Amino acid sequence: MTYDVFISYSRKDARVADKVCSALSESGISYFIDREGISAGVSFTEVIARAIDESKVFLLLASDNAYKSKFTAAEVFYAFNHKKPGMIIPFILDEAPMPSQLELMLGPTHRLEMRCNPIETSLILAVKHALNDESYQSEKIKRKKAFWPVLALIPLVAAGAFILFNMHQTVTAEQARFDQASLDYVYYINAADSLTRLANKLKESPATSSNTDHQISCLLEARAAIRKAIVIKSMYSDDDHPEAFRAETAALSTVICDRLDSIYEAWSGFARESYELYRLTGLESEAQFVRESISHAVRIYSNDELIGLLDKLQEE
């Protein structure tokens, strides 16, 4: 049996795994997950290895619990040696530091953080994006015995196929690149939209330092995604491909940049005001608020003046 997704997780994260399974099912995506363990008399490693081989995407629910699990480590190692990099999706559940060995194996693999990437939207979009990779074949090719008369035709068929391949190779390659670009374009726009919506929800929550960090993370990722979409769109003429790149980027890009500008202006203003209060009162609480404010602001835009305030705090 083949699956779209293999879910690697720690049993201690079963509640999150259940939510992931529900979201996958609602999206029509099949999956393998070891909920109850492997039946007696059956090789655990054989079942897991076969399930990973028969699944297109390897989804790692990365957490402190998973990092401590020898079974999860074994699954990741096997997937690393048998899956293409784009078919491994780490979904970060918490802020526990990732072990250096795992960091080394995953390399530049794109990671999603649950805190600013909802399961029902961003994670499902990432999985669908991977599943749309046409280079993957979910069904194994089965060999059949051929009759001798059929074998006699094989050289002719091969010759014809070779000629057709050479005639259309350039067109096919270009079409494949275009198809992938159009999928990437839609994926990045949807991801940017989902991240922006999440940032808007976070804005309604109490204005804590942690909440602000989460908002900024979502908006920065959204800005990066929309920029990738704009680059893809610029590579193709709207006149030649009117439908593929119809989704507009300008309005969403403006919303994201305006939100980041607003947060930057607010926290850079807080930093300057609190620094003046610190000079008057000498209170360490004011100095700490200056540091937090500058930390939020410079995540969005680098500013030598604000960095200079930090230097002054250290000197004083």
C-alpha cells in the first residue's frame, strides 16, 4: 500500500499528531502513522522502513520529545538516506533546540514552526506543494512478461520514442519549468496570506513581548514568501500566461509591508522614549524595556541609531 505522507512523531505529542491526521484526512491526503505499535511477530524496522519507502513525503513532528526518541531518530536517519530533500518536512512544535546531528542532516530543508504556521493551512499547503512534484511516482512500475512478437517491435518503438523525445525535449522541459513555477507561485501567495492572517489574530491578543515576536516572525516569513512569488511572476509574461499568475501580489505585499512598518515605528519609538526615561530614572526595568524594544525593531529593519542606544546602555 502506498501513502502520501509518513508521520514521524513522539507518542508524547499524540494530541498534535491527531490534529495533523485530521487535517490531512480532510484534505484527502493519505498517511501512515504508528499509533498502537507493531503487531507481535512482525519486524518493527521492516514495517517502518517499508512505510517510509511507500510514502512520498516524510513529515517530522519535531519537538523536544521527538529529539529524545531513539525511534524517531532512526526514522529520520532512514528518510534522510532514502528521500529527496524536498520530500522531508520538519514541522517544529516547540522552541527546544534541534540536535546538531539533525540540523546537519536536514541542512537547508525548509522548516515550518507551528507557532506561526497553522496545521490546517500552512502545513497542508506545504504537503500539497511537495505532493505536486511531478518527478515522484507513487506507484511502483511492475514488470510483465512479454511475448516474442512484442519483443520484436521494441527496437522500432524505441527508435520512434527517441526521435519524438529529441523533437520535443526543449518544449517539454520548458513546460515542466512553467508548471512548477505556477505551482510555486500559488503556494507562496497562499503561504503569505495565511501567515498574514495569523499575524492579524496575534495582534488581537495581549501585547506581550512574546506575542510581538510571533507577529514579526509571521510577517517576515510572509514578506519572504510574497517576494518569491513576485520573482516567479516577473519571469513570465502576463500576456502569455494570463491565468497561471492571475493572483495579485501587490495588495498583499502592501498589507505585509505596512504592518511591518507599523510595528517597527511603534517599537523604535518605545526604545527612544524608554531610553530617555532610563537616563532620568536610572531604573533597570527601563533599560530592559529599551533592549526588548530595540530587539523587536531591528528584526524588521537594521538601524544604526538604535544599535547605538544599546552601546550606550552597555557603557552606562
